[in-house]
Amino acid sequence: MTTDATRAAGLTPAALEELIKHGDGPRMLDVRTPGEFRTVHIPGSYNVPLDTLREHRAELLNHLDQDVVLICLAGGRAAQAEEALAEAGLPNLRVLEGGMKAWEASGAPVNRGPARWDLERQVRLIAGSVVLVSGIVGLFVPGVHLIGTFMGAGLTFAALSNTCAMGMLLSKLPYNRGPRTDIRTVISSLRGRS
């Protein structure tokens, strides 16, 4: 497991944009779901969802021989990907600070596809709805309000551990999955880049 002392330094959107503009920029691996990637991504980035990256990190190591920037929505999943690749022995890793949110806010170029809700927004909708409904029903049925308490505990744990069980479950839905990521296609794409 990487420690704060060995964790890769972040890369700001402005710094990444400069690297891309001035020559052969780093490999950019976007670890969001295929659905999120299709909605918006950085031109030239490769979609390698976090689960796929974790499962096939040894295969990916042979094709990541230069600097690698890991990208997700806000930085959490990219940090998990950085940890997985660092444990597998890949040096030269960086995480895009603030993820796609920061990249878009900076006005940097993106490729856009069909609009869809990102996982974070879906989690907020479901968690908020469960708390709201359990609170209202709890006025009439004793004990139902505890469902909202349980949801709050889960969200607190998600924040402290930088993981989200609900987000992981939602990422498995067909709406979020999009086309399945095939590791052979990803590796072929990585090989094809000069």
C-alpha cells in the first residue's frame, strides 16, 4: 500500500494542458465508467474503468512505459487506481487534481457525447430520497427514521474511507456501464500510440 510519502504528486489541469500542447504528453487513463467516459472526456485519454484496471494491472504495466496521468470525476477513483498501479510496480504516476470537474472548470478541451448523470449525482439523489422518505414515513411508523440514520452512517463511512458502496453498485447498472471495456482493445490502443 502506498503511503503519503510515496504517493504520486498531483497534476493540475493547467499543467496537464501544457504538457499536451507542448509535445508528446503523458498517457491519460480515465478510470471512470464507460458511460461517464462517453459523456465527456479529455481528448486522447483512454478509458480503463477502475475495476478493469485493478483486474488487469499486470497486463497494463507492459504498455505503460511513460508518464501516466490518472483521471476520474473528482480524484477519488484516480487515487485508488494510482495505489493499485503503484503496488504493481508502475512508476511515473500522477493523478489529475480535481479530476474532470476541475478540467472542465478550467475551460480545457473535452470530447462530449450524450449527456447523462454522473455517479456522484446519482448517489446524492438516491441517498437524499431515502433519507427524505424514511423521515416522512417515520412520522407515522415508529423506527422507520432509522433507515435515514443508517444511510447517514454509510455516507460518513464513504467520506472517511474515500470509497462508496452505493456508487460501486450504481456503476454496475446498464445505464452507467455503457459498452463493456475489453482489456485487449485497451492494450491495442495503447500499443497503437507512438
